[in-house]
Amino acid sequence: MFRRGDRVGVAVSGGADSVCLLDLMLQVAIAYRLELSVIHVNHHLRGEASNEDAEFVKALALKWSLPFTLCELDLSGVAGNLEEKARLARLAFFHEQLASGVVDRVAVGHTRSDQAETVLFRLLRGTGATGLAAIRPVTREGIVRPLIDVERAEIETMLRENKLKWREDATNATLDFARNRIRHELLPQLVFDWNPALTESLAHTADISLAEEEYWQGEIGRLAEQYFRRDGTAVLVSAAVLSAMPLAAARRLVRYGVELAAGDTRGLGFDHVARVLELAARVRGSGRVQLPGLEVVRSFDEMRFGFVRETEVFTLYVNVPGLTRVPGTNLCISLEMIEKTETSTSPDHVYNSQMGCIDWNRLSGPLKLRNWQPGDQYHPMGVPAAIKIKTLFQQARIPVWERTQWPVLTDAESIIWTRRFGAAKSVAAGAESSTVLAVSEVEFR
């Protein structure tokens, strides 16, 4: 939890757990040469009692000559679960302290009793192994919990024996909050009726789940590196690869894909993951699954985890010569004039994946670049007749999310070139062409 010389902010609410934490940290600080400070968050949820808590903690810091940081929060206008909002706001402040470099660690007073209550709470709500890992002793951001193996009753005994005072939060006794009902009613009843060592058993469940989570994090990271591909903020994976994996690995890989694309997995449930795996298991076809904050789209064998991609409709007049950026992509279309004296009969002057060559003298203008639109068709070189561009997409297995911004070059509304499929036969440059318009695709990063 600590390295020698760490600057540690001790989060002290004034309650028994945090007062015990501060007392023990004062002892640990000597052995590890830690630089301690005291952090207190005043949520202003209990009127004058909240201010009295802040003064109590400030006095503790002054007693031990420790720097004191007070965070004032106003949650009076916040809707929803006030207890959860307060927890998230408090956590955000701790993360700010760590990110700013003011402290290297924030120590908080969660106990084994808190751990057991959290595991039970999550079981009742419905959770997987990740949720059962519950309260982590050390987070990657730098929050540590030195009391996580100590039960609340032991802490109160220690405080009384050492004649240490603490503040009682009256809201901890009310049954209005679900966690308090678990603490004061459900858990004691289960201990009495079913298992006297239930608190310890639930805490062990968290320990086991945490060890498994740490293993899976490394394994899923390896699988993601092997099979995921990035497309901007989106994540791509083969449906065949995903559906062939063991179910445990596939479920976790789906969750990891969502986390990479969306930033977190809040709101992602069991049914969401199941629908994504059902989509991957189809023999063929396309489809999409709406998830909280993003969507998963399948096209051919590709699965795309990402935000809903809005079509950015565009019609742009182009300059010759010149570069025109295709909106919403990392692609530019380059138009260059080449006189016959500069050309040769080499294969570079027929369309390939880099360049399309158009007979300039066959054009009437104006030249415009626009999106592909449903129903668009033209007669490209090498094809016996006019064909819909959608059919070309299907033959080339172009996924649906790439099609919306697909560039098409028109001359007086007639399609004369489109990305990848090249110049229209009616205007394609040949040996007799004196002036060639060279069209090429240029990617930029």
C-alpha cells in the first residue's frame, strides 16, 4: 500500500473507522517515513452536525500538526440516490488530489465489515465475479484501505481501550438507506440464523474474486491485444473469433470492448452481453445491439463497438489540382492534372488501389465530391455493365459503418469515380487521352 516517503492523505470523516485509521497511520508513518495530511469532505447533508464533524477533524489534524484539507460539497439540489451521489463526489475529490500530485496515496477507513456488506449488497442486486471483488484494498489510482481486514467491532474496542473519541453520524442508524438495512437488519439475521462467521465468509468471497479478477485482467488484456483493432475510438473484433472463445472469456472480452470504446461499463448488464454474443454467433448477416452509451454493429464478420456514427452529409466543389478532405474521416481525395508528355503507358495510369485516371477532355463539369447515397450506380472499369455501388460494397465486404462517408466524385451529377472501385468506363483515360485527371486517396493521421 505504501512506499517509503509517500505523501498520504488520510480521509477522516470523524467516525470511528476513520479516527482509528488516523491513529494507526501515525504509527505506520514513523516506520515508512510517510508524510501525512488529513482530508475531510463536508457534504452538508446534516446541517450543523456536518459542520461540527469538520471542526472535530480539523482539531485532530491540529493536535498532530498535520496539514488539513477541507472539501466543501453542496448536494442539496442533486436528484436520485443521495448516498451514492455523495460517495461518487467524495471519490472524485480523492482522485483529484491524487491526479494533481498533492498526495501519492489516499487512505480511507473501509473495514472487513464494509467489505462483507458490499458483497451481500451486490449479490442481492445481481452481479458477476467482477462485482464480487467488491472493495479493493489498493486501486490503480492510489486509494488504499489499511483496515480492510479488520472488523468494525474490533475498531470500536481499540478506540475505547485507548480512550479515543469519535463522532457518531445519526444517518448511519436510519433504515432509509439500503446499506443500513443490510448492516442493521439483514446481515445480523443471517449471522444468527445461518452462519455465525458470515462476515468473514463474505470477505473471503471478495478476496477470492479479487484474485481471479487480477488474473483475468492480464488474460483479457492479452486477448484484446491479439484480437482487437482500433478504429478511432471504436473497437473492432471478428465475430468468428468472439463466438469461438470459451463463454467466460467471451463475456469478459465483450465487457472489455465496451470499456475501451465507452470509457466504462456503467449500466452494462448480463442481458446486454448475452445479446452481443448472440449477434456474434450468427452464421452470417448483420445487425446491431444498443448498449448504454454506445452500440455494437455487425457487418459480415466484423463487430464494431463504438458510439453511434452519425452520417455527415456533404457535397463539396473540388479544386483541380487540389486536396479535398472527406468529412468525418481521415481521408483526403487528391486531384492532379497530368499532361500526355508526362505520362506513359505503364499500368499506373489505369485505376489501381492508389490512383484512378480520368480523361479530362471528356468532362463537362462542375466536379463535386459527395457521400455515397442508396441507389447510386455507375459503370466502373472491368465490370460488364452499370452496377449499384451497394452491390460493390457487398462484393468487397465493406462494413456498413464505413459506407456512410464513402466518397463519390461526380461530373454534372454523373458518377465518374468512387473510392476503391475507380473511374467510370465512359470517362476512363486511355492511350489517346492528352490530359489526364489523376484521382488518388491520401490518408492522414
